[in-house]
Amino acid sequence: MSSAGPSSTRTMTLSGRNAIASRLADYVELTKPKIAVMALVTVTVGYTLAAQGPWFSWSLLSAMAGIALMAIASSSLNQWVERETDALMHRTSDRPIPAGRLHPAEVFWFGLGCGLSGTFILAVYVNATTAWLGLFTFALYTFLYTPLKRYTSLCTAIGAIPGALPPVLGWTAGGGELNSSAFALFGILFLWQFPHFLAIAWLYREDYSRAGLKMLPAKVQSDGAKKITGYLATAYATALIPVSVLPSEVGLAGSRYLWSALVLGLGYLVVSLLMIRDESRRSARRVLYYSLVYLPLLLIALTWDHLALLQ
């Protein structure tokens, strides 16, 4: 009778470790970490603007933990719902479920468990308002926005609501009320998303069409009508400019933020206008990249000016 030697045992150990590492990587991919981190940044900004005492506290950590779990739940159940359409698109076919690396049932229970845990943390360690808003955000994203992607391009407007709520969750976690300040934070994130997601939808329009997802107006999806996406992006970028200055009007920030918002907003408008003149991958990527610069810079300016006013 032969037995496994040291070399084969070591190989089996390494193989087992690789399998565990691969499985963990798949679960990390489920969480969409870049989106989760961005959401937590906006949560922190909202909390900082609302908090009367030290901004870094146990309640902030609790809020971030609960909201992070809610974000993980949303991303996981989103991929569970979209597992069939994900398999049809080049950009998503290698996700853990369509690639067969994770079973749909385990992703469902993982997502549900994270959602319930996040709600519990927010309700017990933060406050009821934040818990209810978190649950509303999770439900709207998972059970309305995600299924609607198969039926109407209006899904983008529905999806922009939960996408705009993280800073409001941070605001209420910091003790803020649902008032004009909360609306200003919501409005900025709500309108910012449209040029951003329209650019993504245009870049991947063939992929979305292949999967039957209606992420762009029907006219664009059916016959490639030119400039509609650019006009829509421009309309939302234009609306964003007056909304982005609202924090100065409601006392959250001063003139330094005001001018920063105007300059950044005009830049967003310009790159959107350029997409009308030349609707191409280059112009769509320009809108997308600028959107990823615009939001962090705006939030930095808002937080910095707000803290300067308190001194």
C-alpha cells in the first residue's frame, strides 16, 4: 500500500488554499467593492455634515457597518436576480453565478443574511430612521430597479433613488432630520448619476441589447438614433448646477463651496454637450471619467467648507 508523500501533501494543501482564496475572491466580487466604497464615502460626508459633536464616533462606525452590509446585500441579490441576463453579456458573463463558481441559492441566502444583519445593526446601534431608509434603499434597488431593467429605460430613474440615498443615510445617522439639507444631498447624488449611467449604458448598449435590458431609450436601442443620449446627459447636467449649490443656500457650506460647485458643474455640462456634437466611445468615456472626478471633488469641497464654517 502506498501513501502520499510530503510533496503530494504540500500540493494538496496549496490546492486547498487556492480553492479557498478563489471562493473568497468570488464573494468579494459579489459585493462590488468599488461601488460599496463610494457609497460609504457619501455616507461619511452626510454624517459629517449632520453631526454636532466629533464626526468620528461609534455611531458612524455602526452606520458604516450596517450600510455596508445593506450595500453587499443589494449587490449580491442584484446578481442573483440578473444571473440569466449576466450570462448573455460579455462584461458580466464571468461573474460568479453565470460562470458557475457560486450556486444561486448560496448567493441568495448570503445576500438576504447581509441585508437582515445590516438592518438590525442600523436599528439597534444607530436609529430607526436610518434603518427604515436603509431597508427602503435595499428593497427599491433589488426588487424594483433590477427587474425593471428588462422592461423600460425608466429603470434608470428608479435606480437613481437608492443610488442617491447613502448620503441621506449618513445624514440621519448623524442626527440630522429629513429636511431641506437632506434633500440637497439627495438631489446632488440623484442628478449626478444620470450622465454617469447614460455614458455607461451607451458604451455597453450592444451588450445590454443582447441581454434584453432596456438601459437606454427605445429609439436608441432600436435604431441607434444619434444624439439622444447626449441631449439627455446635457439636460441632467444642466439641472445639476442649481441643485449642487443648494448646500450653500441651506447653510451647509459657504461661498467657497458655491464657486467650486459652479466650476465643477460647468465642466460636467461641457463634456455632456460634447457628446451631442460627437456621440462616440471617446465622448461617452469623457463623460464617464469626468463624472468620477466631479463627485469626489464636490464632496471634498462641501465637507471642507462646512468644517471651515464651524471653526
